[in-house]
Amino acid sequence: MNNDLKKMKNIIPILIILLIVSCNKDEPTEAYYNFRDNDFNKLLDIELNSIIKYENQYGDEIVYEVTESSDQYKKQVTQGSWVLPGSIGYFYYDEKKIELISNSDNYKIKYNFIRYPVNVEQAIEDDLTEYPSEFNGSVFMFLWNGLGDFKNINIDYEREKVDMLINGINYQNIIIFQSNNPEPIINNPVPEKNVNVIYYDTFYGIVGFDDLNDNHWRIVN
């Protein structure tokens, strides 16, 4: 084999790699609705496996352990295909989930934060274009006696905020949620849901709650 042929054999793989890279660079990608700078302050800095305690005026405690606190936010909307097995991928978005489970009766608290397109159908139809999006935060508390759509509490960050001094700490960004339901929700054999007031700090999460038995639970750590 002469030198010219050897040079050609060495050049061909390089040309193929350059061609693949060039094609990938020009290939359009799905839109990504990622968290914005001002979203991150709302995500709550709650560490996995940490312990959060609430105590009432009589010294009783409810102890929660953080069993989920995601730090990989990027996810993709997919839709199953009727033609081929598997799924079709659409746009990407950011979501953070936090879950707490108590030491008794599985009293869960869940926080969910997401940035999503305002018009989801439009974003799916043209998933290569990024359309206007919005940030949403919500709270689920097993003990909450909210009815209907109030089982998951959507956080309105524009609502009036109040200060509360709790165990020596002044929380200054508290939103008060009230169920306006004077009756507990009975789900036999599950214990009754009787929390009708939640105090939510936009930087720390739930810092207190009241129930229909006149217990005032406040965070102690």
C-alpha cells in the first residue's frame, strides 16, 4: 500500500466524525423550560434525610423525616405512541419534589415546584419553540381538611405575607392558608384529617399549623 492510500485511510474516519458532529449541531432540539434565577429562592432548601419537628402548646411532638428532596430537576414530557412501543418525547421542563413522612400514621407532607409552559397544548404541538412559561409551587399535607380542589394547596406568592415569632426565630414571609372547613374529614381506618390552618414560609416551608382540637403546632428546629 502506497503512502497516499495510507493517508486516505487515516483521513476518512476523521471526515466521518466531523460530518456527524456537523449534523448534530444543526439538528433542532426540544424547548427547555428551565428554572429562572428568581425561581430558586422558592424551591426550599430542605436536605434529604433531615428531621423536622413540630410541637404543640402541651409539649406533644410530630416528627417528620425528609425522604425525598430532588436535585436533578430536568424532566421531559412524553406521550405513549399507538404505532410503535415506547414513548414520544416532547419539551423539557424543571421540577423539584420534596416529601416528608412522619414517625406515626404516615402523615405525609409534599412540596412540588415546577416551571411549565402556560399553554401546554401549544408547547406540545410545537415543541421546538419555547413559549411563555410560569412557575408554580404547591403543598400537600395529609392532615389538611381542605375540600375539593383544596387538597393540594397552590402557593400564591403575591399574597399578603405576615411575620411570626416561632421559638425565637422571626419568620417574615409567611402565607396563611385556611381551609374554612369546621369539620374533620374521616377516612376509616385512616385517622381524621383535622388541620384547618397552615403557616407557610416561602423560604422554609410549613413552620406551623393549627387543628380543630385547638392544638397549635409550631416548628422547633
